[in-house]
Amino acid sequence: MISGKAGRGTALGAVLLSLLTVPVHSATAAPASPEPSAAGSRAAAPAAPDLEALRTALKAALANGAPGAMARIDDNGTAHKVAEGVADRATGRAISASDRFRVGSVSKTFTAVVLLQLVDEGKLNLDAPVNSYLPDLIDQRITVRHLLSHRSGLYDYTNDMFARTVPGFEAVRNRVFSYRELLDLSLAKPLTVTPGTSYAYSNTNFVVAGTLIEKITGRGVATEYRERIIDPLDLDDTSYVHPSTAISGRHTKGYLTPDEAGAPLVDSSYQTASWAQSAGAVISSTRDLNTFLSALMGGRLTSAAQLTQMQQWTPVNSTQGYGLGLRRRDLSCGVSVYGHTGTVQGYYTFAFAAKGGGRAVTSVANTSNNGTVLNVLPRTLEATFCGAPGSGARTAARAAAPTERFEDIAPSIRRD
Ligand code: HEL
């Protein structure tokens, strides 16, 4: 953990306490899936990133409709930056891998880290019902762990909000919601799964997580993100400015793809992101997200016990698991990587680090609601962590590479 900053109170006693209270999954919990062994490829020295393949992937994003795409790899102290296309269609300014952007659900990892630090401090129990901290808020069976692993069954209110892409966005672009209002949208619908039984991705979980942070700390998530993560890691490009619509500093604009084929892209850069808040309203850069995930996977943000909890995987599909605010993706070369993806109007983000945090990549396309672009971005992970074809890490497993999966929401709701 990072030491010497006020407000985090990760005292040895709290860490020891958390070690003594490592929770056990209840009988109804989805079984945690083991990681693929991939012992051979992990034992070998990691292949060097394939920068040509990285650029090819970004170009493919452009070929499929993104005005710009960028990526930054941080590999044990060496940074590689690649960018293609434009940040601003009006001015033609070229996109830069240093541009800021909206990270969408990568914010969920920030929220989870705050809560796991509160566990380390003895202020929160992952297996306690949420209602023990927030009386009568939700179904009494839902625990904190269920929220953070998307196993609560709380209905995702964004399914309805964004059923029609551009009208849905314009209806909320300047709105300011309270957490309670967002939760009420969810509670108007029945639970989608019995709490604890299976993965059912829902932004509502991380709205409740934000509510918990406010309740336990008595402060807003902006302050908690800043004091626990942003300032200690010197994430100078990272902010949580809700409900301001601004993105400060040099940033790429985001362009939302309408549902109607051939309709012009909509500049969706400026919005309150109030529909997302602790589920998705962070602004950052490729450098900062790499620093964040490297610190997390390097064990510098939580105790080892809580990092282990974050990596208790609920199965998502054959090549992915969801921990606590953390995704695991198993690559074709047998390497697994850890981080999160983000979709917010105008921006797709993939931010992942290897075990130990030595190598990390963040790749971004400045469009969204474009499944083809979304499906191209996983290639940036392959390029970063699997290296060039023929290199050591490209084992026979490559031949069995999984088909890329479409990850988007309404109208074709796929949340894996
Ligand atoms: S969806 C996801 C991604 N997560 C979830 C969250 C986030 N983002 C959203 O819920 C955004 C919804 C609107 C997205 C919008 C677009 O593409 O800009 N699409 C529509 O309006 C479609 N009608 C699971 C993909 C994640 O990777 O975790 O971020």
C-alpha cells in the first residue's frame, strides 16, 4: 500500500483484522472460477509488446468509424505511445496518447479500491448485507460483495435510459441525478437474478457502492478518489468533476455513433455523466490508468488480502471473469490480464495490467455505440501482452484464440 497519506488509515491492525476475516462464499454464491493455468507461458519471459500490431489495431478502429484511437503501454518503466486519427473533427487536431478522456466503467475499479481500503481499515465487511450500513435500502440478501461482483441482481436502469442511443443521451446529458433517484429507477423493476447466484452486470451496483462510500466516510466519492488514489499516485490527469460537464486540459473529443446507419456522429464530449457517477464518471489519461492499474496489481493500493478478494472470479464467459470491480481477460497466448473496460458516450476504453503490474496498457477509441470498433480493441491487449507472432508467448494456444465478443448494451444487451 502507499503510505504516509492522511485519510486512508490502513494501519497494520486493520490489515491484520482483514486477514482474520477473509470471507467465505456462501452456499448460494456463484463458484469462483480458477484462472487458467497457462503455467508454461507465464513462466517464460514475457514477449516484447508488438507495437506494429498495436498500431494496426488502432487503424482498424479508424477504418470502422472511430475518428481517432490511441494507446499507451507502460512496460517496467518504458512507455510506448501510439495514436492514429483525430481528437477533434472540427479542427482536425491529431489525437495524442496524452489526451484526457472519459473512462466510463474503469471508474468502477476506483470505487472498488476505495471500498476495499475501507475493508482494510475495519470499517466495512464484504459479506455484510448492504442494508446493515444503509438500512432498508435494497433487498436484504444483497451483500457488499454481491454489489462489487455484479451478483446482486439489481436491475440496470441504463438499459431503459439508453435504449435509444442519441435521444437517450441527450435526455440525460445535462441532468443531475442523486444516487437515490438512480436507485429508484432500478428498484422499479424486479431483481434479475437471485442475489449471489450469478453474474448480471449492472451499473446500479456501483451506484449503491458510491452511496456506501458516502455513508461510511461521510464524504463524497470525489474526495475519497482524490485522497486515496489520485493524489498518492500523482494522477495529474485524473479527476471526478461530477456534475460539471467539463473535461479540463488537453483532451480528445468523444463522438457518439447514432443507431441510424449513416447518421452523422454526435459530439458527446461534454455531459454531467450524472447517470453514471461512481459507476462511470472518472476522467483520466492512458498514463494515469496504467499507473493506477500497475499500482493496484503491484499491491500498492490495498492489502494483499483485499487484492486477493478483488481476484475472486465470478465466471463471465469462457475467457473472462469478474472479481470485485475488476475484470480478468484470458488472452490467446495464455496470459491473463486484469483491469476494466469502459463505454461512455463517445469513448471506448480498455485498461489492463499483467499480474504484478509490470506491464499495463490503456487503449481508447473516441467513439462508442459501434460494436465493430469495440471488438477491435481487444487486439490491443493481444499486441501488448502476447507479443509478435512467432515470439515465445505465442504458443499453440494461439490457434484456439477465442472469437472476439461483442460487448455493448441496449438494444443488443451484452454485458460480458
Ligand atoms: S456497459 C459495458 C461497460 N460499462 C457499462 C458502462 C460501462 N457503460 C454504460 O452503461 C453506457 C451505456 C451507454 C452506452 C452507449 C454508447 O455506446 O455510448 N450505448 C447505447 O446508448 C446503446 N443504445 C458493460 C459495455 C464495461 O465495459 O464495463 O462503461
